[in-house]
Amino acid sequence: MENIQWRKSSKSAEGDGDGCLELAEHDGEILMRESDYPGVVIHTTRVKLRAFLEGAKEGEFDNFA
């Protein structure tokens, strides 16, 4: 996975802080990784990521914490 442009949220720690979620788009997929473990990459689609984010906003996963 060379030449992938990883982006992190503007809400992430400033500078080169660890513990940031990074996102990229590659070959029609959305890629996610934790900056502490850049070799572990989750592959998903825009539709599935959108559904997950909407569920998180609605509290769907609150009972897991």
C-alpha cells in the first residue's frame, strides 16, 4: 500500500501525536488505521462507514463502553 495519502482528523492531537485515527481512500475503498499501529488497516466502503458513523452518533454502540 504505497503512495496512500493518509489523513487524520483536525480534532486529533496536534503535531505528530500518537493515538490518531487516520483515513485514506484507495481503489474505491475507505481505509482506516490507528497511528500507533499503522500496519493494521481496516478496509471498508463509504456506505458502511457512513452507517457506522450514523450509528455512533445515535448512541447505538454506547452499551459497549
